[in-house]
Amino acid sequence: MTAVRGFPAFPPQRAGARFATSWWGRAWIKAMEDTSLDQTLLRKGRTYAKTGQVGPITVSPGRIAAVTESEYDTVVRVEQLTDAAWERFLDQVAAKSGHIAALLDRDMPHDLVEAADDAAVPLLPAVGDLEPECSCPDWGHPCKHAAALCYQASWLLDADPFVLLLMRGRGERELIEALQQRDAPAAGTTAASGVSAASGVPAAEAFAVGTPPLPAPPPYDVAFAPPALDPPPAGDAAPGADPAALRVLAASAASRARQILVRGRLPELTEYQDRVRLAAEHDLGLGLDAAVAAWRYGGADGLDVLETAWTPPRRDLARAQALLEAGWEGEQPPGIQAWRNRWTLGTLQLRYGRDGRWYPFIERDGQWWPAGPPERDPAALSHG
């Protein structure tokens, strides 16, 4: 049976409400916005989405649909994956247990999408991949109704990445069943017990086997033994060994190792960036207060925004201006003093990062300080 999911209409939102907050939701919006040639229609679409002009949304393989403005049939089509592409995608999911756990936790890991791309399985849409259709007389591509539907769809994607997978052709239950079949042992008789794999092993028999002994530990090489992390007894401290610093480094190494297990890889950091990271993660002073705040809000991208001014593409700035005007919905937005990637609105400064997000700063003692996490929509920050 073809999977179909229905979602109730979104009620009107507050003026500064933001759209996608997840990285995959933002990728969805970017694919739609980069395809559009009319910023006015996008601005109207955002207004329609926020003011509740989109009816209940239906998501099915290859399409999302809704009735907009109570009379227009609006559909956005997405290309479905082939059976062969789904097999390659399932291979990537099953290859790492963390991928399955993340999807069930309603998360879409970066490394899963990257691995799928490497296997020629495009999960996220790119420019031109979304095909809007609407019964309204507007010839825009997309029209304001299709744009509104796409903006509201980003809220659905934020809450559940399985919505994206359903658009690509398969529902959650179908995917989970396929993954369970891959994890199931092959039919036949196991070599160890002679019991059919389908029937399993009785619990009493399994527990009777007991736990085999662990292998002997590797040889202990005194020359390479790490210094103790706990403070040594008085008078026995080894010169040059700082237990507190070693505890920080050990905790940092464990944290980085965990991130690598979850994400698959981490970006390379300069010596200065790594020093800021350590100070931010372990409450170290080091005289890096502003840098630490920037790292906690945005990592390496947040630190770059704090310390580097650059000139963004005009198209990005034009889109941000349209978002800012739409966010105020007819009200006059505050005056902007613009310089490169920094927009000053009175006591608030917004800085555009190379990651496509706007970072808020407030003035303190004559300097601009990081004031919160970044947003794709600058209007969501200007109302704060």
C-alpha cells in the first residue's frame, strides 16, 4: 500500500517566527529559494506561510500537496529514488548502527547524507529538483502558494526527517522493515549449535554456555605509561606534569572521539581554534571570553564571524533583506547600517557567516559581543 501522511494546517505564527531550524530543513528551503527568480513571490510566500494561508498538508511518494488560500490546489513534486538507489541507501544506513538510532531519534546525520551522495543517492533536493504546480493564475516558479507550502514543509522536515524519505518514495514503516530484514541472520542452521536460526536458541542453553574469559592484557610498557590523572601524594609530584591539564586533555580526547563515532569525521582546527574549543568546553579562562562565547554559539563558524569581516555575495544579502522585511509583515523594519557582512540595527548587530547563517551581537563596553545562536532568517533575530 502506498504510504501517505496527512498533517493538520499550521495556525498563524508570530511575526518573528523562523522556518527551518534543522540543517536538512534549511537545505530544503535553500533548494526552493535558489530556484526562484522572484524575491517578491518568496516574500509573499513567507507571509502566507506565517499567517496560516496553507491548509492541511498531505505528503506521499514524490509529492507534497495542500489547498492554499482556501481555493488553489498546490503541489510540489520531488523525484523518487529508484529501487536500486534505495538498496544503496539502506546499505549506508545499515553500515553504521548510529545511523539507525539517529533516524529513529528524528535526526538526519550529516555523514549519512554524505555517504548517500557518495553512493549516488541524492536525499536532499538541489536547485531545480522541486517542481511546483498550482491552480492559481500566477506564472511564478514557484508561485507564492507553492513557496508558502515549501516553507511550511520545512517545519515538518524539522520534526521528522522520515517526511523527506517519504517524499523520496518510501515511508518509515517500509524502511524499518527493510532494515530489520537486513539485520536478520540468514535462514538455515548455525554452525555452532546446529539449531535453526529462525527458531533461535533456548535461554537455558544460552546461559549454560557461560562467559568465556577475557584475553590477557597487553604487555605493560613502563616507558610509555601515561602520568596519573589524580594529584600525586605530597612530595611525589613529577616535575613538568600538570594533572589538571592532563584531565582536561583526556576529557577533550574522549569528547572528540565520541563525536567522530557519531559524525564519522570532524573538521580540522588550527592551533588557535583548538585552544578556544578547549576553553569553551572545559570552562578555562585563558583571556578568551568573547572567543569562547562565539565558539559556544557557533563553533568554528561562530569564531570566524567574530574575528573576520568579509563581503558576501549580493544575492545572499538581497535574500536577507527580503527576509527581514517579510519578518516585520508590513511594519517598518529598523534602519540598517550595513558594512560587508555586518548589519547594525541600533544596539543589535547581525553578522553573516560563511555557513549561511546570521549571528547576533550586542554592544558591551564599546565592543560587540556574541549574544545567541545563529539563525538562517535575520528577522528571527531582529525581533529578539
